[in-house]
Amino acid sequence: MIQQGNLQIGQLVKILKGRDVGQIAVVVSIADSRFVYIADGDKRKFDQAKKKNVLHLMPQPKISSEVVNSLNESGRVTNGKLRHAVKTFLESSEYQAEEKGD
């Protein structure tokens, strides 16, 4: 398992606590050592990113290069790119294998 303090921008995370438990989202910015902002492009848009305690998130082994590149170039990322990153991760074999293991 990846250590929880080492979240990176563009990394996919599984939400463990709160209203969105079980959902997958993307880290769009890092507030400080304890908090990050996450969005999924669907229910949680980039402009309304949710501030989450890193202890309430489970890092996934995937980092979306599209999201990282977009944020580096313009400081923003489209909700479509966030949705695409989450969708491709959910369809990937990494996530499928984890779900079956539970």
C-alpha cells in the first residue's frame, strides 16, 4: 500500500470517509501536509473541489498524466478530463483486481 502522506497532484484516490465513500476522485491540488483538494468532474467539479483529509483517502497506484499536464500548463483542468481519468481507471485491470480481492 502507498503511504497516505505522499499524495501527488493527478493521483487517483478512493474516498474512505464522508458522503462520497467508495467513490474514486482525482487530487487536483495539495493544501498542506494533511489536506488535499479532490474532484471527479461529475458530482464534484474542478471549481468546487472538495477539501479532504489525506487520512480519509486511499491512494491508488495510478496518476493521470493528462490531468498533471493540464494543471502544469494552465493551472486548470477540464471536468471532462477528470471524468475521463476516473472512467479509464475504473475500467482498468488494476481497479478490477482490487475490487475482486475485497
